[in-house]
Amino acid sequence: MNLQQLEYILAIDRERHFARAAEKCFVTQATLSMMVRKLEEELDIKIFDRSRQPVVPTELGELVIEQARIVLQSSYQIKEIVSNRKGEVSGELKIGIIPTLAPYLLPLFLNSFLKKYPSVKVHISERTTDEIISRLKDHRLDAGIMATPLNDSALIESHLFYEQFVLYASDHNQALKKKYVLAEDIDPTNLWLLEEGHCLRSQVVNLCELKKKEKALHQLDFEAGSIETLKKIVEANHGITILPELALNDMSKRQQKNIRYFKDPAPVREISIVTYRHFLKRKLIDLLSEEVLLNIPTEMKGSKKKAVIMI
């Protein structure tokens, strides 16, 4: 048994296909299949049920794969220990970030982080909350930047900041007559939300206690996939929506006139860096957290008093 064989079975488990797994591992399918078969012969078990498509692990194979993840993580940790002792800041960092945060938070800290640590290679992908959790658990991501709490014992959440929600309304909407708004001021017949799967949608639905009522009330059933699209839909249909505070940075002066803040206690979301319980690259992730905190607005670093955390 060797580490390469363990890498191969993890790749097959992710891809559920031998050819795709071989491609991801940069080897031929024949080489990958031979190495996995040798491992199965050594253990005297079948790790994968090849009669099914997509290929799936056997019951015993699932236990082997889970242990393989732990073994490989421990092997990676050896390199991290040596690198940290030498004082080196290098390596690869794979980060997932939710789409309602990515376009507004990344420009604040990413360039300065890359300049400070030129030997660190960063891979960033926009993913929904569920996708990030899944990829953290199978080690395709090192960390996620997302809204918390997640209430998942397999994950470690390291708080970064609290981000306030604001109301955004079209011109002449009744909500704009108020200086500050309350949740009960929101008319569900004029409310537009992101498509299912975005954490911001579930947070806003909780805020207004609307469940899925707003969808049934619209003649037009449009599932916006981004905040920028959502703003345009609101403007075109004389509606309202609820946005995270960092999204205000990209707004024109005209659009900012259509923002209203909630009366205290204002609704907020907690943003954290999330890692798997067997996570590595602690130093890199700590440095990333420091850089984020150095570059966000000062008021977002405060405590959560006078705020209602949306989950």
C-alpha cells in the first residue's frame, strides 16, 4: 500500500468514473486501474462496485476511503510542519466563497494578500454553501468563506466579521418614504429573492417569515442567480430586495439613494472561514484571515450587539 494508491481511490470516489479519475490524476486509465486492483488484492476486498454506473464504493470500500482521507491529510501535514518550522510562507490554497460575497469581498484583500505572499498559489471558486461543505469534506477545498453558523460538527468555523443587511427598493417604492425600515414593512408582493440554493435567500426568507410565499405572488417567475441581476429585476419591476452591506460598494450614487437601513437591532449575517475538522495549512489560513480583517470596513469588525444574526 502506498500514498499514490490512496490518492487514486479518492479520485475515483470523487469522479465516480475511472477514466475521469485517471485524467484528474494525470495518468492513463490502465495505470490507475492496475494500482487500485493491486490495493484491493492486498486488502483482499473490493473497494469499488464496477458493475454499477456511475461506479460506487462498496460498504467496506467507503470505510477504506474515509481512512485514506485521514492518512493523506496526515502525510500533507508533515510537509506543513517542516515548512512552518523553516518560516516559509508557500504552498497552494484552495478557497471556496459564496457568490453573494465573492465580488464584493475579494477585491478588498486578494491583491494585497498575493503581493505579501508571492510563493502562495491561490485557487478561488464561487460555490453555493452546500457545494463548499461537500468539497471541504472530500478535501477538494482547503477553506470556505461563507455565512455561518452551519451547525455541522465536522467543520470548524473561525469568525471573521458581521455583515449587515439593507433594503434596496425601486424608485418611488413606499419603503423609501421611511428613514429606517422594519421587517414588517416588507411587502411580499413586491419582494424579489435569489434562486434556491443561495444562503442569502434562506436568510432573507427567515427574516421576513415569508417561506416561499413571495414566489407564488409574482406573475413573473424569475430565478436571479446573482445580486447584480437581482438589482436590475427590482428596478424594472418596481420591487424591493434585501442585500448584504458589502454590495453597496459597487453601487452608483443614484442606486445608493434607494437604500434603506433597518432599525436596530439590524439583521446581520456572520461571515467565517470554515475548514474541515482534519484541516491543514493552518498558517496560510491564519494569514488569509488576517488579510481579510485588515481590509474590511472597521465597523464590520465590531460585536454583534444591536444586531439580529440571520441563520
